[in-house]
Amino acid sequence: MSQEMDDLQYALRHYWRQYRGRIVVVVVVLLFLWAGGSMFYKVDADSRGVVLRLGEYSQTTTSGLHFKLPWPIDKAYTVPVAKVQSLEFGYQTVAAGRRTQYAPSGEGDNTMARMLTADLNLAHVEWAVLYRIGDPKDYLFKVGGERGSDPPTNARELISDVSEAVMRRIVGDVSVDSVITIGREQIAADAKIEMQKMLNGFESGIRIVTVKLQSATPPDPVKDAFDAVNRSKQVKERVVNEAKGERNKRIPAARGLRDRAIAEAEGYALRIKQEAEGQVNAFLSKLTEYEKAAEITKVRLYLEAMEVILDQVDEKIVIDESVKGMLPLLHVGMGDTEMTQPGGVSRGRKGGVR
């Protein structure tokens, strides 16, 4: 064994003396290539580069090919600032596509999604947070996004903790009806604002793109009872809407009848008023003529009045005591057969007097 080691050492010293120059040249070339390769780095179009010099932040670079000092002087990190990343709470997506597939809900998902509302009811809330990196420097060195820092400084765990805290507080301030029905959009908008405010306070360099409420339902043990209550509310709303529709149909009809009756009454009042005014004006005209010629007007009015009266009498008898014989024929209208009696009496039917 000792002899073999001596032979190996002899061979190495022999080859070193014989090829020492070539070995040095090869090592120098390899060192040069390695150093040259570490002096250039590439940043993709959707990323930013962060350069450290001797462990201290030096600069942030844009996309493209850049030069830096060789390792270990400079070290470059690339951060995908344009990529929108997501975190899901209460559910897990297995495969996204036209028909998204979700993993079966586990106990951890149910625990995270179960929240207490302001009216002391339970709601099962599933949501997703979409975010991107806004400041690569803060993201790397104040949160530890790509460097794999231990919790809780890790970026995804920070977003998870902040998101859960904010969502539980907002849901705890509203009723279960608001969470499940009408208040979903407002809850998501408020959650986005509050999450961003907290992340800015941590100087995380993270920008929240949007918060989506994937699902908000009652927990499974009370879901049937909640659905029954919702059905009752829907029946109530339907009955109320039908009553309002009937009211809206009858009230205009009643108003139309009222307006028509008022219009007819006003028209009748106007007609009576105009007729009365016409009669007054006619009387005043007659009075004026009467004052001009009282006797003539009196006779004319008498004759006109008698003409109207006699026209309404079926049988007329005229007696003139001054006539001793036959009553002279006086045509006062078209009558039927007539008969003259002694004593100056002439009988006739309606339409004439003899």
C-alpha cells in the first residue's frame, strides 16, 4: 500500500513538472470565463433586477442585459413585478380553465372560511387575493419574498395573515344577509383598501390588485334552514310586489274617475252659469225695450205668452159676450173640424181656436 502511494505521488509530481504551464493556463481561462459569465445578467420584460454590492443594496435595474461586478462582489436578483399572483382562502383550485376544478374542502379550509357576523350568525366565506410586486427592494429585503426567509417575514404568509385578519374584521361588522347577498361587492372593496393599508405599514412592497369573494354561504349544518328563510322572504317580496302592482293599477283608475267627475261638474257649472247669464241678459234687453215703449211691449209680451200657453192646451173655448149671433171666424191655428154654437161659443181641438 505504501509503495502504491509513493508511485502515485511520483506520477503527480512528474506530470505537474511536465504540464505545469498548460494547467495554469487552463485554470486561468476557466476563472476568466466564470468571472466573465458572472459579470452579466439578464432581466426579463416582466421583471426588475435588484443588485447587491458586498451584501448591501446597490440599484434596481429594468429589463434587458446588464453588467455587474463578479461574484462575490455583486449579486443580482430578478423579481417578477408584472406577474399577478394569487392566494386562495377557504378553497383550493386544482386546475383552472373553462371548467375549473377545485380540491375537496378540508378541515383547514372550513375553519378559515367560517366567520362570525355582526348579528352572531356564522357564514362560510371563500375569497381570493390577487397581488403583484410593486417595490422589488422592499419585497426582497423587508419581507423576504424570493429569498425564502422564515415566517412570518415570508411574503405569502404575510399576505395570508393580513388578508385573514382584515376579512374577519369586516365580516364581523356586517349582518349575515349582507355577507351572503347584497354586501359582497362592498366587502371585497373595503377588504382591498384595508389590506393595502396594512401591507404599506409593513413596507412589504406588495400591491393588491383585487379581492374576490368566491363564495359566501351559510355553513352546511344550517344551510337548509337558511334556504327556507330565504324562500319565505322571496314569497313575502312577491306578495308585496303583487299588492303594490294592484295598488298602482287601481289608484290611477280612481284618479281618472275623479278627474272626469270634476271635469263634468265644472262643465255643468259653467253651462248653468252661462245659461243664467244669457237669461239675465235677455231679461235686461226686454226691460230696455219695455222702458222705451211700455204699452206696445206689454201687448207683445202678453201675446207671446198666450201663444205659448194656448199651444199647450188640448181643447180651447173662447167666449165673447159682445157677440149676440154667430162668432166670426178667427184663425188662430190649424185645427180639425169645428162647430159653432149659439151664444158666441166656438169649440175646437188643439191647434186652433174658433
